[in-house]
Amino acid sequence: MLPQCYPTFTPAKQEAIITKIIKLIKTAIEALPLPDTGKRDVYHFDDYKGLHLRVTSSGVKTFSLLKRIKGGALERVTIGKYPDMMPEQIKAKFAKINAEVANGASPNEASRILKGEPTLKELFEEYLERHAIPHGKKTVDDMRDNFRRYLSQWEKRKLSAITRDQVQRLHAELCKTKGATTANRTLELLRAIYNKGISWGAFRKQNPAAGIEKFKLQSRDRFIQPDELPRFFQALANEPNEGIRDYVILSLLTGARQANVLGMKWGQISFERDEWRIPDTKNGTPQTITLSPEAVEVLRNRKPDEAEKPEMYVFPGDGKTGHLVEPKSGWRRILQRAEIADLRIHDLRRTLGSWQARTGASLAIIGKSLNHKSTSTTAIYARLDLDPVRESVERATSAMMTAAGLKESAEVVKLTKQKKA
């Protein structure tokens, strides 16, 4: 039986069989027999714990290091192939990797360090794979887009080739051309990439994005004003694209975040309770949105006659997401017809909250309906049920419709075209 310190498997495959201990010398390696076709033999070395030599039936001989990292998981790193690397080179690299591991690096991190400093693009991809994606970051696509737009000019540079002065100039230039928000987000992304690179041992110098102050952002308080509502609803009624029209009105009537409205599925809608259950939000928590009669009317008119599968999108699209993406062109058409300036789709969310405040809703009620998350009010939100939230949303909806000239009493306004009988 083999000693327990030598595992009889690899992390990737279990068909490998450790046959025996050999010496790390040229004659011993060259004398090894080839395994049967499709098989693979693995050898280890008494004086080099964790060092393995894998031999395939085609004669490929590969050295690798298998070590246990923090938490008990096994990690394999390929050192090199024989005879591209001779025994003395294998010994030297084995010693260097072990030294890095002793300093806290994992075997793969140590191997990367020895290969040389990574480029910004290489570290960014590792940042996504090892940090952003495993932690369930909802902004991975935004990170990729941000990197492509504003950092790709440096993607082939080694990490140490990007200086603090260059980062400061980029930050200032982006503020002038793209705005303070874009500039700050790019700075934050670059800083996070370098911080992880430093913690992983891939970069051992100062973070060039550290200590650079972000631009102060002016709090945005734009929402649809009472005198704008009639023009807005008229322009919305004249929008020829029914999907965009329904998307905009539901964004306004629910106050939900843009990504949630775009990703709305039929299985999340309860017409019995007039509710929309969002399983995962930006805050990392589920949310139940109360649907006003007007919102229910939009959804009922939108739902096809045939039974829909729960996983199907309310706003389907032809792209890779499977649903409608941000309708920028349709939104511009609506604003041009309404002659309204400086209004963003996200302002629809703020509009509902503003009208709730106008109609007497408390901050706790508004926070509950919009799924805000703050240290001072989260506990209060958790204790509220949906009844006061529903009353507030319906009052705000009714007030908006009245201001728009679409409603004089408590009747439900027909916002979409009726289905043909």
C-alpha cells in the first residue's frame, strides 16, 4: 500500500495510477516504459514531496506539482515537459514554487509569479474568474464592457508599466468626456483588479490606482413633473413599438430597477395576488412588488392567449440574453415626442417614489416598495406587510394618471390596446 501522503488520484481525472518511486535523474526518466494505449502512469519522487511525473502512451512526460492549499483542497500546477526541461531545471523550479507557497501563495499563483508579471488583461480575466464570478457579482458584464471601453488601451501592458500619473490622467479625461460616474467606476475597477493582484502575489508593487480621489457626484433628483405627465403619457401612447411602450409604463408603475423589469418572467407574476416576485435583486435579496390595477391591466393585455412557460420572459428578445435590452432608441423617441429633456429610464423609478411622497407615504413605505437597503431603515422595512405598500403605490399611480389627464375617478386606466375578441 502506498504511503498516505501520496494521493492516488489527480484533481481532474482519476484514471491515473501511481506506479512507483523513481529518482529524479535523466537515466531513470528515459528508462520508464510506456503505458498501454489510452493509459497514463504517474511516478513520484522521495526527495521531492508532491512532485509527479505523468507518462502517456504516446511518450509525453510531464512534471507537475500537487499540493494541498488552505482549506484542504488539492491544487495541481504543471511545471514542464521532459526533455524541454531537464532534471536540474525541474529541481530549481520545484524549489522556487515551494518557497512561494511557503510565503502564502497557492501553487498556481506561485507558478504565475515565476513565469513573470502578468498583463492587465491577464489579471483582469483572472479577477473575473477567481473573484467576481464565484462571488455572484451581478455586474460582470458591466465590468467587461467598462474594461473594453476604457482600459483596453492598456490591456497588453505589464502591471508595473501602468503608472499613477497615467491613471490620474485617464480618470480626469474620462470625467471630461464621459462624466464623473464613468470616470469613478473605471477607477474603482482598476483599483480592485490591482488589489486582488497584490493579494494573490501577482503584483508586488504599489497599486497605481490607490489614493486617487473619486470625483464628487451630484445627487440626481430628476423625476417626471406634474406639468410633464400629460405630454409624457401622450408620447407613450403614440409609441409604435408595443414592447417598449409596455416596458416603460411598467417601469413607471412598479418602480422596479431596469434589469429586473427587462428580466421579468411570467412565472414571477401572480394575477391572483396582484404581485410580482423578483427572486434576486441588486441588494442580493428577493423582493415582492405589489402591482397596481393599472400595472395588472398592462400585464393581462400583454400575456399571450396560449399558456406560457414560467421561465419565459414578459419582454422576450432575439439577443443572447433572451429578453429585451435597454431600448435607448425607443426611449429617445418618447422623450422627443413629449419634448422632455434630461430624463433617464432610471428616473421612472424615482418618479414613483416621488409621487408616493407627494401623496403622504412615509420614508419606510417608500423604501419598502422600492426595495431600498440602508442601515437605518432596513429593520423597519422588514416588519412592514404589503397592505400599506399597496395603498401607497395605488394612490401614487392614481395621482399620476389624474395629473396626466387620463383619469378622473378611481377607474382603472386602459394603458394598452385591448385584445381582439
